[in-house]
Amino acid sequence: MDHQYREPKDCNCNGEPGCMVCDGGLSICKVCGLMEGSLTTDCPGEWSGKKSEEIYAGNLDYREGQGWVEEKNPTNQMWERARNGTL
């Protein structure tokens, strides 16, 4: 399942300036609650905020058809390629 990102119309900031979703473009999934560097390869389809630190650290990812795996998420894969000069 693809992540379903919050949009300004979904935001509860009431138009306050400086909103990270409306003004900053922060990517937050409406379904799993994961955001930016803690976004998994696929959306797990349920609230997963308690796993965000493990995901962000590169220890956990969710992949459709495999479930939760002890692998790097897309952000950590990108950081690894950048460190190796293969980006």
C-alpha cells in the first residue's frame, strides 16, 4: 500500500503561519503516522509511530508482501549510497 500523505486540506493547524505541513511541505502519512526519514518502503496500513525511531535508525522497514523486516528504509538506503559515493 502506498503512503497517503497529509495535505493542507487535511491539516489541523487552522491556517497558523509556519505550519510544517502547509508551509513546509512535511511528508506525513495519514494512515501510519510516519514522516520524512521514518517513512517505510510501503505503508503498513496501521498506526506505526512507536516504530519510528527504529525505522529512522535504519534497523526496520515495512515492505508489502514481506511485512516488517530488519532492513534499511528508503531514506537510510539513500544515506548509505551517499556515504559510498554511489548516489
